[in-house]
Amino acid sequence: MFAPLSAARRAARFAWFKSGLFWRTFLLMSALTAASMGSWIGMISVFQRGPQIEQTAQLVNSVVTLTKAALIHSAPEQRRELLFELVSNEGIRIFTLNEDDIVEPPPDNPLMPEIAAMVRERLGQQTRFSSGVNGVPGFYISFSIEGDEYWLMLERERLAGLSGVQWLGWATLVGLLSLIGAALISSLVNRPLARLTAAARAIAKGERPAPLPEKGSQEIIEANRSFNQMVEDLAQVEKDRAVILAGISHDLRTPLARMQLEVEMANLPQDAREGMQSDINQMDAIIGQFLDFAKPTDAATFTAVNLSEMLADVGREAGRIRDLRVRIDLMPGVHVMGNATDLRRVVNNIIENARKYGKTPGQDLTEIDIVLRVKATGHGRRAVIELCDHGVGVPEDQIGQLLKPFTRLDSARGQANGAGLGLAIVERVLTRHGAELTVSNRQGGGLLVQIALPLAG
């Protein structure tokens, strides 16, 4: 049943990235990070506002007071040198305030009104502020010495905190780092689950996945160890079933062959001989159905099958049967991935089921239509086989019973030999091929069976 598949292992490496659980975890962690950052920035803004206003106002007051005192108490011949020192070392410039100065408004800063109020409490309400005088940008504060008005200009960098652009830049950087961390954490959390899901999906397709790594947290180790043990147990069950099937085929059919020979050799009336031969053939057919139903479909045997040619061949063989009339309408060159022998068995089982139960009313034969087309389905473009008869069909409320093992409808009892496994075998094989099987009544009478198979390539 199982076969190693390197492609499945390669796909499993990135299955966590495509899983909905990964993205859900990632989005939740991202939302939590964004909310935390927003709260953090809000708290900093609230608690930093007061100290920043007070610190800036204190700086302005100190610079203006010290500069004013230095100018007042310095000798007139040394003031030029003092002003040069202030510009060179402290970045402070002193200009005479004139009436015709072109004065720009104070800096557009949310903290400026409160800073100005605190400075005016110390330097006087007549203190003025400007972001530029006579086209020269800077941070200007006015002061007076013995009735003369002056501008003191500070470099803006000494007073500027983090600007909105800087805040945005830092927030973006922290946000990106947080998203990368969220992606890494989400992948670490979801990768073991995605790996387990991919392995379970491989088992459902009839493949044997590579053993899951038994590392990580204790819960992951236990889950992977149990899954690996389950895979080994399933593989052993498949081996045991193969041996059992071989034994059944040998141990039951060998006595049937001897019985068939003894019936042929025995001196029996013709009616008795035919009745016993019919019973032996029925037993052999039932054993064959059981074996077909129990036989696994190995995905490792799948190859590109020319479905058009196979159906044409099956149709020609069915057309040679005396009580069958087959009409074929096939699209050429349609290839699917599968086991050619199993797919042929599927089509033959459906045709045989129609031959037994789908005879055309008023005639002693069965008319069967075989159509092949490539159509768009909910799972993409697929090869769609339609096999239908022109019989009386099946009651709508009993169609669902057709695919159940060991089930035969009341209308079919006594009409043919078998164990009620024909369509159950069909569904079992098609499930292994990843195909869709639909059974319905045909417009105009009869049963319609549709099979949608994945295209090769």
C-alpha cells in the first residue's frame, strides 16, 4: 500500500507556510504586537510630555539668563570676542531686534505653547519666540538689556526631540522585527502540526511518508512517536493482508478446481451437472469479488495512462458480448495518472453491472454509452468518463445504497450471481486514484455513472 515519495517530503517542508493555522497564529501575534506597540508609544508620549516640556523650558531659561548676564558684566571691548565664543562653542547667536525684522511664527510643535508659557514666567510676558528671522531659520527668543531688544538664536537640533518621521521610522523598524519574530514563532509552533497533516494526507493517498522527527516538546515527541508506530503497524497489516489474500486465492480456488474436474468426470445427469457447475462458478466469482475488494491500489504503480485508447479497447471487447450493444464517443489523446489494470477493472465492473441490471425495456440486451470528455470541475480540469445504460434506473432514495459493500437492491435479487461488491470495488479503487464518482439516474431512463479523474501532468 505504502510507497516512499520524495515529492511529498519536499512539499511537507513548506506545508506549514500554506496552512491556515500558521496565518491565523501569525495574524494574532501581529495584532498583539501592534496593540502592544501602540500602548507603549502612547504611554511614552503621556509620561514624557511633562518632563520634556520642563527640560526644554529650563534649557531656554538658562541659556538666555547666562548669555544676558555674560553680556551685561563683560567689558565692552571684550563683547565681540564673547559673541564669537558663543557662536563657536555653544551655537548661540545674538542679533539686534529691529522693528522691521521679518519674524516667522513660533515652531509648529504640540509642546511649544506650554514651553512658551513656562519661559515667559521666568523671562517676562514680553518674551517673543520665532522659527526664523529675516529668512534665517532657527529657534529665536527675545530678551532685553537696558531697554535694547535682542534675538538669541539656538540651533533647532538642541531643542528638537524625536520628530513624527523619526517616531514612524523607529516604529516601522520595531514592527518589522516583531513581524519577523511572529513569523518565526508561528512557524516553530505550526511546523510539527503541518508535517503531521502532510504525513496523514500521504497515508490517505496510499503513500508511505517518511518517519516524523521525534524531537521538540514532550507533546510533539509523543504525537510523532505514536504516528510513526501507527505507520509501521499499517505497513505490517498490509503485508499480512497480502499473505492472507494469496492464501485465500490458493486454498479456496484449488478445491473448487478439483470439484469442477470431478463434476466433469462424474456420471451425472445433465441438469445436475449444469447446476453444480453454476454453483462452482458462482463461488469462484464471489471469491474473485472479495479479492478485488480487499486488494490495495499501490500509488507507486501509477503511470500516465492513455484513457482514450483504454476505453476504446474496453468498448470493443464489450461489444463482442452477445447481449451488449456499446456506443462510444471518446475525446482522443486524454491521459490520466493511475494504474491501468485497476482502471480497466473499474470500467469492466460498471459495464458488467449494467449488463446484469440495466437491460433496455422490451429488449433482451443492454445498451451502454461510453463518453469521454475533459471538463472543468471544482478541482480543476479533469477527464470525465460517463457510462450509462438505457434500463429502468434505480429509485432515487436507493441510489446511495449502491456503493455500500455487500448490498444489493431488492430489484436486483435473484437476477444475477454475486456478493454485491461490484460498485463498492469501483469506489474503493477510484478513491485511491483521487477521482470523483457520481451515480445518478439518466434523463430518459437508465443509470448514469460519472468518473472524474485527474489529468496526467
